[in-house]
Amino acid sequence: MSRISGVEGGAGAVEALDDCPHCRKPKPLCICDGLTRIDNRIEVLILQHPQEQDRTLGTARLAAMQLTKAVLKIGLSWPSLSKALGRTADPSRWAVLYLGSARAAELDKSNEVVAINRKGEVEEDQQAILRGIEGIVLLDGTWSQAKALWWRNPWMLKCQRIILGPSRPSRYGALRREPRRDGLSTIEATAIVLSRLEGRPEIASTLDASFARMLKRYQQVQSEQPSLAPRPRRKRDFRRRKRA
């Protein structure tokens, strides 16, 4: 989701252009200059579906670039958390941004980050659970792509589940229609989770500023050179699943 919750969908194909070697976006859309690095305590692992590599509006790589402790992996499945990270890690000390119902978040208005159990119920000792988290797993893709990542990586069942109850909708606005209110970009979800768990609002402000700058650059390029920043396609996977 957020999306966390399932977080991003693809935009239209971009014609062949030179890409920035760092953010991998077409150079007219690059905002690497001036990015502020964040020394985060809680590590972030972003698992990106292979079909989600959106070069225009995607934010997974942008988020990972700004964090000192972040790993971005592209693929469908990994044997374990340790294999995905490239080092030994205890999944019980990690949390995954779960793709379930947002009802639990609505029950706890005091916090945008809520720990839930396997039944989707709010855990009793929120502070103790959230305080003990050492790392966060985020799934990057459309809702159906994020679901595929969830089911193909059963080791996530050993992780604590958390969901988001964001206080505002995604900054994508009209650029992307999210099927749910808790549908956020990957960088927005990362901003909320890290800032709340570490008690550092400056993390959210820094990541949000980068996202706002990215969207502004996209809109500028789209108005001047539409072929370099095509209008994104509407997401349809959620509606198809709902009717099925």
C-alpha cells in the first residue's frame, strides 16, 4: 500500500533518452542535484516488482538514494530476508508495510503507523512493538504487483505487520488515482514510517520536499516536452480484482 500498503503504478513508456546514472530517470526529469542525505537508524528494504520500474513518476529509487541505510531490490522472490538484504537479519525484528484493510488504522487515530496482528486487529502494546522494530520492508508496485510480492515471499509472515493511516492523501493528486486513501507513493510511505518510528519529523519534511520537487519538475517537463514526461495511465488492477 502504501501503500502500504501497496504503493505505485506505472506510467506510459518514455522514448529512448539518456538516463541519470544515479536516479535512472531521463535526464530532463532528474533532481539528484541538491538531494539531502538522511542518516536513518531504522533500515529500509524496498522490494520492487520487475514491471514497476517507472522512470517518470516512480519514487522508490529516489527514497533509497536519500537514506544511508536502505536497500532497493528488483525481483519477484527471495529465499529469506537475509538473502534480500545481503546480510544476516532477524525477520521478527523487522516490519512489513502490510497490504490488508485500513480499518485498523482508523481505530487508532493517535498514530499514522499502526501495528496489527495476523487477524488484522490492532496490537495491544503499540509503543513496545513499534519501538522494537529494526527495519521496514516496503513493496513497490501496483496493488496487484505488491500482492504478488507478498505471496511469493512467505518469510514476510515472520515480520511484524504495520499499516498506515495517513492524515492526508498522496501528493500525486490528479497525476495518479489511488484506489484507497492509504495508497501513497513509496517515498511518502517511507517518510511517514521512518519519521514516526524514529521520532524525527525532519525525515518526513526532507523526503516530502524531494517528492514535491520531483512532481514540480515532472509537471514542468510535461507541459514543455510531453514526449519526455507522458501522462500516466489510469490504474485498473484494483478495479478488476474487485469485480472478480
